[in-house]
Amino acid sequence: MRKTIVLATLIYFGAILTAGLFPSRLDAKTRFATIGTGGITGVYYPTGGAISKMINKKRKVYGVRCTVESTAGSVFNVNAVMSGDLDFGIVQSDRQYQAVNGKAEWKEAGPRKDLRAIFSIHPEAVTLVAARDAGIKSIYDLRGKRVNIGNPGSGQRQNAIDALSAAGIDYKKDLHAEQVKASEAAGLLQDGRIDAFFYTVGHPGGAVKEATAGKRKVRIVPITDIAALIDRYPYYAPAVIPIKFYPGAVNQKDVPTFGVKATFVTSSGVPDDMVYAITKEVFENLDQFKKLHPAYEFLTPEGMLQGLSAPLHPGAIKYYKEAGLLK
């Protein structure tokens, strides 16, 4: 009996050592890729998850295994992709434009010349949610109020600042600005600790749903008079928030505002075949992808090549030419 146990033990540890010295063919070829997203209540996180799931289903074909990371948002994702800490990131189109042109957070560091675009995804509306009892019916009513403009490292923060500036409001002087993540803002609003919050998101968004479902009644505030803003910044466009997604809000009609697009980016150093694999899987399974979230409802292959400021990655170009989307 003792000999049998000893023999079994030797075989077991021998197998472990052999596996370590001679990994399987699949493990030897499998490469790992990480997708940076955003807060778990937004659309970025499930978007990254959907892309990751598609690739992982074909791991034996492409030799790529994807993981998803919840991050602080667009600015963080650009910087992490550029440093190699992330392979891919979901980034607002305005932040992509600013990074590749050396503006805003990248003004001192200069243009992020190695940033590469792959495709754009859903539209994102700059959303202003306010407590009804705070008397906020327009953006001009935010003066003197407690308003969350978004955490540093997020795309929404600059959108909020742009919207406020267009309305002649200095966020440093004219209101009490909070700087927390959107996932925390709904709770703060319902607890009476803030009067309103900005959130740039594809709709329906989890944080907006949470805010409109609480005991404290809220209004999604229209953001109008944006013609000059859109003329100044080419990545902005008019947008509408469908109120059907938020039955708990006091609004009766869809809400006009402005917005950007979510985009999927990488760096020039990521292998062409890895980018090609992701692009191919998303585009060739687009109908399935669109069912994953209402924000994807109106996606089209042609539309997913719009809103991109950085050069396209060669791996993406290869697929687009094969699919007839580029000449």
C-alpha cells in the first residue's frame, strides 16, 4: 500500500514538473490582452465584456485570451494603452481627438503619436441629472449648487466643463463642484449631498437609472444653446436622451443635449493579427453584439468608422479592406 502511495505521489509531481517544463501547444501560443473600460454602472464595462467574450470563444483559433478591467475612464485608458499597461481601451471620441492632437490633459506631454483607432461604438450623451427640489430646470440654474462634474481621468469631466463654460459658468467659482465617479453620484444625489451630476453615457445607463428610481424625484435637464460649442469642437454633435428608459424621471419628453461617441483604441505596438481578430469578430457578429445593450441599437458597419481621429491600426485596416468598408 505504501509503495502504491509513493508511486502515485511521484507520478503526480512528475506530471506537474513536466507540465511546467513542457507547456501545452495551446498555452505556448496563447497571448493575453486586457481591455480598459470604465465604471461598472456605465456602458463601457459591458461593452468590453462583450468584445472579450467574442474573442475568448475563438481562443483556439486566434490564440488570444481577453480580460476586462474596470478603470477610471477615457483619460486613464489612453495613458494606460500608451504605457503598455493596457492593450486596448474604450475612449470617448473627444478624448481620442485631444490625445492624438496633444490637447487638454496631453498639452504638456504632446501628441500621443502611437495611439491607434480601431472602431467607434455607441453614441454617448452628455447627461445632466438634477433633483427636482433643487429647482434646476436648465444648466443656468446650476450656479451656487452642489454639482458632480466627474472624477479626474474620466472623459465626462471635460464634457461637463465644456457645457458649463458654454453657459458662462466657471465650475471653480460659480458652483460647489464635486469630483467623484458617476457610479457614486446617484447615491449622493438621493442622499441629498449633491443637487445634480453630469454623466456622459450611452443610454440607458445604470447610474441614471439608479438616480431616477429613488425616493428623491429627479429631472434630466436639457442642455441647449450648443451651436457655438459644436462649431468650436468637431467631436461634439447634437444628441437626444430617450426618456422611455427612465420612467421614474419627472420629464415627459425626450431630452435634447449634445454628445460624443465611444471608440475602441489601441497602440501601434499591438500585433496586427490581434487587432484583426477583434475587429473581425465584432463586425461579423454585429447583429449579436447589438442585442447586448439598447445603446448599440443603431450601430452600422459604416457608422463604426466615424468619429475616429487617430490613425487606423493596420490590423483593422486589413479587415475593413477585406469587408469592402475601405478601398
